[in-house]
Amino acid sequence: MTSARRNSLFALALLFTAFAHAELGDQDKPINIESDKATLDDAKKTATFTGHVVLTQGTFVLRADKLVVKQDADGFRSGVATGNPATFRQKREGMDEWVEGEGTRLEFDGKTDTVHAIERARVKRGDDEVRGSQISYNSRTEFFEVTGGRESAGNASGRVKVVIQPKDKDKKEASSPQKPSSNVSKPGG
């Protein structure tokens, strides 16, 4: 395997550890990275992709102006994607639903299984959406933290904005107990 291919593989492996409930079949799909320029340093275990970066694997797509990925001595990977904004999109496992996110900076840490969307951060799952200055997510604990600030996407007040849609009416009715039928015969009648 070439060193360029090896570095590209560790770049993508990092990105997938950050998303819980991601499409499991994606990890078996080929990795494709396109950019205007790539710099790979085997000695420093660093790969840098610049200019219209598009990283895909299965349903996962990352778009950024720049992507820098590093691997530490223990094999853990971390990365930073920057853009105006940097974006990602991925299908959720077993669902007809997508997770989309963006921020001026997306940071991934494979050691702690965390992802941070920083500045004008937004994450959307289905029709639910979270916006803030910074969104942090730990995929081990499935814990979100959203912080407001002046850079909040689409929110001039700078406060955290969360939109949670009501559950689909058809799904509610299917899961609720059935009412007794009105045409049941009465005793003695």
C-alpha cells in the first residue's frame, strides 16, 4: 500500500469514529478524497488537503477548504476541517434520516470520540436542528453541549437555538393503544 493511500485511510478512519448511529456499511466502502493539493508527511503522521476538499465514503460526505489529519504515537487520529463553512452529511443507520452539520471549523478527536463544530455551528438530524457558536458531541456517551455566542448561525441574538419537531402523527397512532370498536355488541342486546 502506498504511503499516500495509508495516510488517506487514517484520515477517514478518524472522521467515522466521531459519528454515532452512522450508516455501518459506510466503513466498508472505498475512501475518496479530492482536493486541489495534498501534502502527506509519513514521518510526522500528518496529511493536509487544501482547496475544494471533498471526502466521501459511502453515505458520508465532508466538504471543506482545508482538512488536516494527524495520528499520535498510540494510533489515535485527530483532524481539523475548515471552511466557510466546512460541512458534513451522513445517513443514520437503519433509518431514512440524515445527519448534517456545519461550522467554520470542525474538529474530530478519535481518542475521545468527540467532534466539535465551532463558529456558526449547526447540526440537523431529520427535521430537528441545533444552532450555536459551538456544538460539542461525544459519541461514547451521546452527550451534546451547545454554546451560544456572537457567531451563532442564523441567530442574530447569539443565543442557542434548538428546534425539535413533533413526532410523526402516523408513527404516534401506530404505537398508541387502539380504542375499542364502537360496533361491539352490548350484552343482552
